[in-house]
Amino acid sequence: MEQGGQRLQEGLLGGPGEEALSQMPEEPDELAVLEEIQQELILQEQLVIEEYERSLQFDEECLNAMLDGLDASDKVICPVCRKNNLTVRNHAVFCQCGLYISTQGMTEEKLQALLEHTLTEHSHRCFHNPEFTVTSGMEEEASLLMSCPVCDSWTILL
Ligand SMILES: [Zn+2]
Ligand SMILES: [Zn+2]
């Protein structure tokens, strides 16, 4: 009985099955085209997202590199040129790039802590890597300024 039943089923499926197969080529083609378009759209979307994430990552890497540089030793990398070490004296902080700021009782540890604190504090509210500049008025002494165009904030460090 079982064998018979199986054969009967095969026989029944044989007809419509073949018909379905002959119709197959058209539908999957359309589906394939649609799927291709859809995948292309998804791919484009992913590329945009990836690029955005990469730019975020870049900012983060900059910040981390800067913080690492600060951690590395008691040498403090100049936040303005990001190339030279700052020379810290009791009365002044200066760099080969032209940065010169008068201070009082400054040490490398103090300066490092100050930079680290300001950078970390900013990174809590904004993902952008802030810029450091030296401002100098006509009469006022030069000061080190951290500013960020993204969150529209600035802080005087020294
Ligand atoms: Zn410098
Ligand atoms: Zn910011």
C-alpha cells in the first residue's frame, strides 16, 4: 500500500511540477533583477554608513593618539602643531612651532593633566576632535585656546 501511495504521489506531482519548471525561468529573472537592485541600494547605504563611521573613527583615533601621546611619558606633545614636545618651564610653556605662553608654577605633570582633562571632558559631550590655537591680543598675553566648531565651544587652557 505504501509503495503504491508513493508512486501515486509521484505521478500526480509529475504533471504540474514540469509545468512549474517551464515557467521558472521568467519569474526568477525578474526576482533576480529586483534583488540585484535592492542589494545595490543596501550596498550604497552601507557604503555611506561605513564612510560616516570611518570619519568618526578617524576623529576618535586622533583623540586616542593624542591621549596616548600624553600618557606615553612626561613629555607633552604640543597640541597646536602635534609634532614637537612642549618645553615646560616654571614661568613659560613653549614649542618649536612658535607657541609661547607665560605661566606660573607650571610643570609637565600639571600641563599634561590639564590637557588630558580638557580633552576628555570635551569628548564626553562631542565626538569631534577639538582644535588648539594660540590667541594673543595687543596687550594681553598669549593664551592657549581649545575650540571646537562642532559643538561651538571654547576653553582657555593656559
Ligand atoms: Zn607646537
Ligand atoms: Zn566639540
